[in-house]
Amino acid sequence: MISLFKKKPLVYRKEDMRRVEDYISRHLGNFDEVFHELVSPDIHIDIVPIPPAPGRDYLTLVTMGMGAYRMHIPPQFANYVKNKYYRAELAIRLPGNWDTHSRDDSWFWPFRVLYSLARLPLTENSWLGLAHTVDFGSTVTDQVGFSGFLFDFLIHDDSLPVRLTDGDGVLIYNVVPIYPEEMALKVATNAQTLMERLGPDILSALVDIHRVNRCRTD
């Protein structure tokens, strides 16, 4: 007999959700809107838009729900295991005038990317961490030349994770878009070489869809 009931998607416990929300408000900025995912086949992922504010002229999109899944981190990554950094959320910084309500892909692609990346640890039975990269294989949209993403700490102090009721830490990673040539440099060398080539002006800055490709030679 085929069951008519689908398995419920993973979600945070109520107290853990409150801790994540409080952390985002205190460290990233206040928000009064949440984009709720309408269909969640495995894990329920919402996205919070943190609008510009005095002293912060950019918009930040933050996932809220990815951390309900406990990632499978290999034991050799001792710092992650020791500090129980088994969970993650993702963020991306955008220009303050970004149209978050448009479904035109020239505006919507950061949402699509966050939804896709946030599911990777679950679907691949793996994990995402500092300096990891994900290659989409093609540009994310016709209007944008980025085809991959690099993960950096959003807050450069990994002693300040969200702590859940089970003791697990949730680290928030900044999603940095990269060009195919930049991804090729990482594959040919390593992530550290790529991060040095990009520099802090790209790693810590908001997304600029017209930024210079740091590995293009022509």
C-alpha cells in the first residue's frame, strides 16, 4: 500500500529558531520580512532580507532553516568537530536597491542560488565550510557571468556561532560569486590561492555583477 502522507521537511525546534532569529537581528541587522519557502521536499528553508540601515548601505539575504540539518563533517577537520560546528546558514550581500520582490531572474538568481546551496549538504551527504567552492557548471543567469561560489565567514570570529539547544554551533557563511576562470584557478591550485587573488575587497564586499574578473587574461 502506498502512503498518501509525505515525510515532513526538517525544521528547527522552536527554541532553536528563536536563537537563530535573535542572532541574525543582533549581528546582521533587524528584519521585518521573511520569504517563506512554499514547497520544501526535504528541508524547509526561508530567506530573510535585511534591508539597508544607517551605516550599512547594502542588503543582506540570509537563509533560515539550512541549519536544521546536521552536516556530516569528516573527523580530520578537528576544529569543526571539537566546536560542534555541524550546522550552517548562508548569506549574500547585495546592493541596497536590489529588487527582492521581482521574479525576473536578473533579480531572483541570488534566491535560487541560496536555495540550491543550502540543500547541498543534505542531498550530497556532505558539508560546506570555510573556503569550500561549488561550481554550477554554467553561468547562474544570462545577465550574470558568475558560475560558481566560494564560502567565507560572514563574521570573522568563529567563536561566535549560533548555539542550539543540543550544543551544536551554526556558522553563517558569506556566499561569494566567482567567474569560471577564478574557479579554474582554485581547481588548478587551491582555495587559499584563489582567496588571495580575490582579496578582501571582493571577499568582504557586496556582490557587483560588473566586477573585474581577477583571472581573465584578455
